[in-house]
Amino acid sequence: MIIGVAIGIGLGDGLIYAFGTGPWQLAVIVLLAIIVTTFLGGGPAVITQAAATAVLPDVRVGPVRCAPSAGS
């Protein structure tokens, strides 16, 4: 299952860096995590773990809000 986590986080982070965040990016990230893990011979638990953890970098990024500066 550690392999699934590593694949999911790696793919998720790399694709978010390349394409940004959004609903279609999330779908592509999950789909690619499933395809790569299946291609590498992962079982059902590893595939599920890769897909679930691939979502985390996209959800974690989210919009960033800055506090107003003291001078304004």
C-alpha cells in the first residue's frame, strides 16, 4: 500500500504543478493514478490507495488568501 501512496502523491503533485487545480485536473490525476498502478501490477487495494491519495495534493492546494497588510 505504500507504493500506492507514493504513486498517488507523486502523480498528483506533478500534474498539479504542470496543469494547476480544478475539476478536470482532478479527474485526470485519479485516472492516471489508476492506470499507472494497474500497469505496474498493483492489486485492488494498491490501486484504490493510489487513486485516493492522488486527490490529496489537489484538495490541499486550494485558494490562498492573504491577510491585509498593516499599511493599507
